[in-house]
Amino acid sequence: MGECERGLLWPGAGEGPLDAKPLNSIPVVVGRQPQPGEPEYGEMMKYESGAAEIDAAAVPGPFEEPWQNVVAAFEPGSEPTLRQALADPAVSARLTGRVLDLGAGSCWATALLSQVEAVREVVALDLSEGFLRRVGTRMIGRLNADVGKITFAVSTFEAVPFDDGYFDAVFAIAALHHSLAPLRALIEVRRVLRPGGVLVVVECPPPLFGIRSARERAIAESRRTGATEFALTRGELEYLIRHAGFDEPAFVPQTGLSINPFKKWARLALRRLQLEHFVLAAGYYIVAERG
């Protein structure tokens, strides 16, 4: 009951891209990448070298694609929460034009966003061009993406290589807790969003009463893997988003609940009392507008 709820990942995937455009033709925009000696350099090289793919292949799961098993194991709430957000009129009515997938990773969310009819372009931004080329293109092909809409961008989160106001929407899906400087990343997101553009953050913050142990696990994981891991509470996420200059963010909890009736009843009761985030990890999509 302390974990974010799981969902069924990618029903109907694997039939090939919607667009017949070759996957190797996806354009790449290169911005500022970490340099030797900087904290993110080792993480970038792990993905650039292919070492991360060796780790992914060891993750058990039902999918032929290792990175689908990775998402299912380590971010089980992200995909159903994103689908819930895309079905919400508060998001779907404003999802148009150019969209940034910040911290796109394996590009599973890029693929889903490209299928939205009103979206003209999806930019998948992450640290490693090699990883985007190898894993991103493979996932995009498996998940029926509209390849003609997709652009890769290689950059840190704090130096997005696009002009002010370029994007109509930005999605940060399980990304902010991987940023060395989440406030700077959000300020950069605000810069590249047009006035009135929408930010959608998908996160599963740990409960306030368990934040100390969550932070100890994040520190241990960061030291073990070299990746950046932060444990941010719901209140801290709200503070960071507002501090970066966005309007009051709306937190919408994931609707998928446990099939265990006691756990489901307990979570709903805590949610109605606005106590859920104090004692349980809760998945949210967070919607904020650039004023």
C-alpha cells in the first residue's frame, strides 16, 4: 500500500510505427552536454556506452523489450498516470503544437505523446544521443509512434537548446527527481514554454512521514549507480514549481487503486481526508500554467 499503484503497460503495442518514416531519420538537436569532471558526466557515459542496457537486460518482466520491463519494475505508476492525464480535458484541451518530453529516457512517453492528433512535434530530450538512437528509436517503433513528429534533443535539463516560448506544453515524467538542480530545470522549462503554455509533471513522491528513509535510499542508489536520485515530497514539488514562476499547480492523484479491498478503502479514506501524502506514496500528475 506504500507504493504507487501499478497499471497495464502499453496494450496493443508492437505493431510498428504509425508513420512509415524510417526511424534512423529522426533529427537530433545538440545542446549543452555534461563535461568530464561534472557530476552528470558519468551518468551520461553509462547510457552512451551501453552499460545501462546491460543492467536493463537483467531486469525480469513479461516484455521482450528490456526497457519496458524497467519502466514496469521501477516506475509502475508513470504510464497509467500519463494516460489519465492525457484523458483529462484540463490537459487534452491544451495539448497542441510543440511538446517537450523532458528526460525522455527510453522514449515510451514520447511515443504516446506523438499519437495525440493536435500535437505537431514532440522533442525527446535526454543526456545521451547514443541511448536515444539505440533504445529510443527501438521503443518508438514498438509503441506505434508517429515518427514524423519526433525530434531528439541531447542536453542537460538546465540548458534546453530551443528558443524562448518554443513549446506549447512540457511533460516531465519521473524526471525532476533525476535532476541535479530541479529548480533550475523548472526555470528553464518556463523559459521555453510560451505564455499560457502548460507544464505536466508526473511523479510519485514518498510520504512525508517516510521521507527520511526515502532520502537514505536515494543517497544509497545515487552512490551505487552514479545516477542522480532525489526524494522530493509533494510539498517540495509544489514549492519548486511555484518558485520557478508557474501558477498554482493542481495535483491530481492517480485513480488506479489496489485490487485489495482493504488497501483501496484505506487509500480512498486517507485521500478524502487529504492525509494520503502524509503516510503513503501517491502518484500524481501535476498541472501548472506559465503565466
